[in-house]
Amino acid sequence: MIATAFIFTPFSTFGQVVFSVSLLSLTILFRNVPGHLVSLALIVMSLAVSTRYIWWRLSSTLNWDRSLDLIWGVLLLAAEIYAYVFLVLGYFQTAWPLHRKMVPLPEDETLWPTVDVYIPTYNEPLEVVRATIYAAQGIDWPTDKLNIYLLDDGRRPEFEEFASMVKIHYLTRPDNKYAKAGNLNHAMTKTHGHFIAIFDCDHIPTRSFLQTTMGGFLKDSKLFLVQTPHQFYSADPYEKNLFTFRAAPNESELFYGLVQDGNDFWDSTFFCGSCAVLRRSALDEIGGVAVETVTEDAHTSLKLHRLGYRSAYLKIPQAAGLSTESLSSYIGQRIRWARGMAQIFRLDNPFLGRGLTLMQRISYGTAMLNFFGGIPRILFLTAPLAFLLFHSYVILAPALTVLIYVIPHILHAVLAKSRLQGKYRSTFFSEVYETVLSWYIAWPTTIAMINPKKGKFNVTAKGGLILDDYFDFNIAMPFIALIVLNLAGFSAGIYRIIHGPENEVLSVAFNLVWTFYNCLMLGCTLFVASEVRQVRASHRVQVNLPAILKTSDGFCLQTHTADYSQGGISLVVGRERTVAPEDRVHVSLWRGDEEHTFPAQVMSQSEGTLRMKWLFESVLIRLSQTTTTCSGS
């Protein structure tokens, strides 16, 4: 009752200022105080202020006397209601992350189940797939209980030959019906493991993957899924083109760092297509992986949750893969996700039907509604133009009143989300992500709601090169047009500041600030569309591992790695040893207690770091469980 009174009771201008300043002061005072209850308090204050703002907008700010004002006003209000609903549902979804712990396996290995590892591929190069297969062969699991299957929907002889050479199973089929889902379902008819581990062909698993994920299945017979994060060791187009790689969180970190962990608290973790283990018997019960939509992973989870099965999320990275290289590939991938989520929302809406708890409905619904943000975002990018170019009052209220309602609404949301999302999200760069995607997901989601059968599965290209810098005009054209419109509005606003009526100066200034922010976001989209040259075939991963450098003259140095890739390695050598470029050396690394020595060629040495490339055409020397005596530190 008290909260309702604060939200819906009309205040004077002074009363609204006091209310807003009081809650904002409390938020700022407590935002850095540790404790989960403080986080919940910030959420409550944010919801109170935002709900009051939306109520004010609904009850007091539409101009019913002018048609143009009303149309613009209703469109903007609809976009704000969408943002508000998504904010509220997002708070429920992420308010209490579970932080699930790993369940240990029984010591008796005879109790461990059989596992089939599926590696689906379609048009990816063998160089990308090869590393995943080698890593899968290194997974710590009894060999008689582990079978690895290369599922080649491209039907390529070189892939079959490679599978035969490394002694794994090769499966293909006569057609590509239902794309990845059909490929997985076909494999299920040819294999018999109790559990299925699935890796996209560029996702390289760790040795511990199954020992980390399988314990929960033996403890809970209704557990159908254990999902682990999708970790990426290469920069996505945003990080690459904006030079933010490892300097700011990327888009996926929020989902895999917080959202899935929050879903897990409500037993609504869903399958993400890779880096996961599923129970075969549960999949058999629903006829295999879902084929009705192009996001077969999430839809499969939704079906199984409706039947009362449970899922789990372990926030322990157990595999790493490649990000998309170009912005066009990235957008194509997100279009598929957006279309698929809209298809599920239309065909199997989580808010309707039986079998789900309230919070499961909210978790799935929030994930789907996230992809409907394209049209609202475009409305936010153009709304101030209605006033600046057409003198249309989209919010019928004095500028000062607008400010004392809208600023607390925005600040509380930013502060509360910053508290919850912390290291997983950058407020600024998240706005850039959403701005870039807005234009391209607006149409597919709309069409999917009208005709959910329209559209097809598109494979995301991975492992490509960008040989030269270039500007992607095709991707950037919508944003160039929006920038031109906003600059026209900004120019009109400057003119009206100088020559317009004095009683509108504050309203014009408010819309100019809004337009400037829109221009800033749209300008960043142009930087993202400016593709930076990317010619590294093997991406280097920053990692500190013990290593030994052995030179041809018998010198031996105990050191550690600075980074590592399939193509080469960097060692920290200080200034103790100068090695000339082109010199051939050997580098020893460890797998448990086993020492493995690899031939390499020196490429350069600078600032105490030695950069080398592997010489895999040379003979590999393998020394099992040996100790090397070395000089140096």
C-alpha cells in the first residue's frame, strides 16, 4: 500500500523533486555497500521510480488535441513501455544468481555413463574443425565410454578422410533438412550413448569438460541439461573495430556471466547449442532436438522444461571458440537468433500453455522479448526529430517537469543495473551493440510474428580473414541515413534556440541533448562498420603456463608462456638469452605430468618476449613423464 501511494499519488513539482532526490541519494549512498539485500533494495527503488514515470507518461503526457502529436506520442510511449517491461522482467530474472557448484563424480569409474560427443559442421574449413576434434580426443573420460562423432552436413571427402586418420566416427546424411537440428537428430539414430555432449565445430573443449559437467546427471535423474559458458578467444567485430578487446566486457559476457546464472536459480537455464551435455532419454521423449524454429537449442529446452525436466548452469568455462570476424556475419547470426526467438514466442509462447512455473515463463519470455527491441530502439533514435523538425510535442509537459521525471528514471535504472551486472556489462558499449542491431532485427522479428514459418537457418561463418581495412557501406547505410536525419534535427534545434520563442528554449535544449546522444551512438555504429584488417589465421590466447626453451646449442631455460595459439607461442625470456630470428628451438609444455616437446622457429624478440611459430612438419618429440634439468629462472 505504501509503495502504491508513492507511485500513483500526484506530487507538486517540488514534491516530485524531493521524492526523486531522496531515493537517488539513498541509491548513491548504498550502491557500493556489499550484500545481496542492498542489491534488492536498489531494484525496489528503481522499480518505484520507473513505475511512477510510466504512470505519469500514461496519465498526463499525451496530446489528444493534435493528431501528429498523438501518433508520435503513442509510438514513443509504446517504446518506453516495452523498455519498462523488459527492465522489470530483467530484474526478476537476474536478481538472485545461483552460483551452482560442480557435483563430483563417483570414484568408481564403472558407474560413469557412456557419452557421445557431437561436432556438427557444414561449411567451416578443416583448419577450424581440426582443433576441436583433437581437443575432444583429449577429454578425460574412460575411452570405452567415449565416442566422438564428426557430423558433416557438407559431405566433404577430406573431412571423412581426416576422421578416419584420427580414428573418430564420421556421419553424414543425404540432405540438409532442418539444418543443425536435423543433423543432430540424424546422429541420434546412429549412436547409442546415454548422454550427448555437443560442441560447435570451432568450440575447443578442455580436458575436464565431462568430469566438470557429468556429476549432476548421476545425482538427479530429471536433469536433462548441463550448460557451460560460451567463451571466445578472438575479438568480435565490435571489440576488433573499436579496439576494446579485453578492455571492456563483450556482449556475451552479460548472458553467460549473469543471465544464465540468474535463470539457473529459477530452473530455467536453456540450451545454447554448444558446450553442453544433454540426457539422450529426455531428448527421445520429445522426438529429438526441436525443428520447428531456427533456434532449436532454446526451443528444445522449453519443451523439456514443460515436461518437468530440470536444467543446470555451471559458470565454469570449459570450452573456447571463435567469434565472428566481420560485422555482416555477426549481424547475420543475430538475425537468426532474433527470428528464432520470435518464432518460439509466436508458436510456443512461454507465457501460455502448461508445464512452466511463473519464473520459468518470465525467464524464457525475457530472453525472447530482448530480440523485439529493434523497433523501440529506432523510435528512440528518431523521437526528438518530431519536435525539432515538425514542432510536434511527443511529450505534452513542460521541459522542467519532463526532466524531473525522466532523469531519476534513467539514473536509477543505470545504477541498479550497474550494481547487478558489474563486470559483465559496459553501459556505453551495450548501447552501441543494441543500436547496431536495432535496424537489422526489427524486420525479421516482425515477419516471424506474422508468418513464423518464413525464413531459413543460416550458418555463421568462422575462421575467415579480412585482408584489408574497409568500410562496410551496405551495413552502415541505415545508420548513415539516421545520422543525416539527426544532424538535420540538430541544426533545426540550433536555429530555434537562436530565433525561436524564449518559452521553448528549455524544450529545444532537452531535445538537442537527446539528439546529440543519438548522433554519438550512431557515430559509433560507423566505427563498428569500419572493418579492421584481420590476417591472423590462428588467434593467440593470453595464458601463463610453465614452459622450457631448448636451443640448438644445448642451452635450456625454465620460463613461462605469454600467449599461445595453434600457429605459435610467445615465451617470457627476459634479457637472459638472445636468440636470432629464424633459429630453430624446442619448447616443452606439460599435460598433467607428461612433458611434450614441440619444434618451433624464432620470429622475433622484443621487451623480454620471444615470439615463435610452430614447425609441425618437423618430427614431434614426446617425452612421457620426464623431468628436464634447466638453467635460468
